[in-house]
Amino acid sequence: MGKIAFVFPGQGAQTVGMGKDLYENYSSAKKVYDYCGDLVKTLSFESGHEGLDQTVNAQPCLFAADLAAALALNERGLLADGAAGFSLGEIPALAYCGLLSVELAYKLVTFRASVMQECTQKNPGSMVAVLNLESDKVIEICSTVEGAYPANFNAPGQIVVAYRKEALSPLMAAVRESGGRSMPLQVSGAFHSPLMEEASVQLETYLAKTPFSASVAPLYANVTAQLYTTEDAVNLLSKQVSSPVLWQATIEQMIADGYDTFIETGPGRTLRGLIRKISKDVQTFSVYDSNSLEDTVSKLL
């Protein structure tokens, strides 16, 4: 067998109840949630909390869910040879790979969430998935629609575009005329676009005072699809919020580097589905509760 990668999902994957089963069954997962505190546990575990979808809440809660799943796998003896995180997922991946302590990573995710939410209020917008078009065509469309920006290069035929509120109608019309299909996403802002530039600047200032450590496992960056180093961490993390996520290129690079097993650690199965579209030659798993965790462990150990 080749190398195992943990991939950490991002904002949009959150669901009420996420992480509760892991919290109740694995001491390492419980430790993560106990550190993150009662608000994260209440928002994540208890029904009726519409506030979970707000950026300022979703990101810390997903941080806890993603990292808890990864460390619970470690507790059962399954370790990653390397990792990547999708958007917000890059922050728990940083903690998992040792570039930041859990304490510093959690402080970062709460700051990141607050400055990104501020940007969404100043620059109203959202995101739309564009299907059945090549990336070059989507880039061309965005160049002709003011306020539209390619944001996530997810998989062949699936590109997410961030947009200013007023750009949605002409964007969808241009996609339709080009033979593609567009699907608006339930997200609260135009992430990974120039509309997040102010958050990027604030993050750079914040991160300049953050001590990074050498990684204990390779981590691939959204911005470059290449490996993180302590020297470029500030630049990569600050640019990440206003730059496209190169997910397809990241997975292709990991496969070229010998990874053939990908485990999505956290709620949902979105990343697993994207990886299947990128390559039919790798194994994929999703770990979000004790049943899926134990099933994955039984198949790989």
C-alpha cells in the first residue's frame, strides 16, 4: 500500500450533531472539544442552533470536528503520512501536522472567522458551483462578468465561483450560454476572492506574531498545491482567504507523490466525492463518527 493522507473538510460541511459521537467515544476527541469550550460543544452537538452556519461560529466548530476525527483515528492506531485541508480545513490540518499547536491553531481559526465575517458584511456576495465546463472557460467567463471570481478548482467539470451580489444573474446567464450549469451554494460570503482582501491583510499582521514549528508530517497548501514550510506559512495562510483553492491540483500532486489512500476527517463526504472525480485509482474513506471510523480502521489496519 502507498501513503495515507488525511484531508480536512471546510466551511459548508457543518451539521448539527457533528463530532458528538466521537466526543463520547474517544478520549483524544473529547480533549479537543474540552479545549475548544462549551460554546463550540453546544453549537455543534445540540439541535436548534441556526447560528452554526454563521462564519464566526462555523469555522471554530469545524476546526474541532475535523481535528477530533483525525486524532481519534490516531488513537485507534491509524496515522497519516501527509495531509491537506480544504479552505478552513487547512487550519486543523496545520495543527495535525504540527506547524501550530492546538492552542495557536484554535486562536487563529477564531480570528480568521471574525475577520472573514466582517468582510462578508462589507462586501455582500456568495458562491456558485459551475458544472460541466472546463476551468479555462470558467476563468474566461469570470473575466467578462464584473464582480465574479474563480474561487475553488475542485475537480474536473466542477469550479466554484465567488461573486458580488449583483453579479449572480449575469454570471448564471453566461454559464448557461456556454453550455454549463450553475448551482448557488449556501455560504455566507464570497470566499477565496478579492472580496476577502481586507481579511487577508489583517491575517498577515496577526500571523507575523505567530510562532510556527517544523511540520511532523507533510502538509499541502491550497494556494500553491505544494508543501508548506515554516518560512512560507505566514504568506500562504494570509493569501489563502483571498486566493483560489487549488484542490484538484493538490490531490494530483499528492497522488504523484505516492499517496493512494485518502481519508476525509470530519463531517460530510464532499472531499471524498471530489477525489473520486479526480482519480479512479485511489482509495477514499470518510470518518465522521465512531461507526465510520471503526469501519475505516478495520479496512486499513
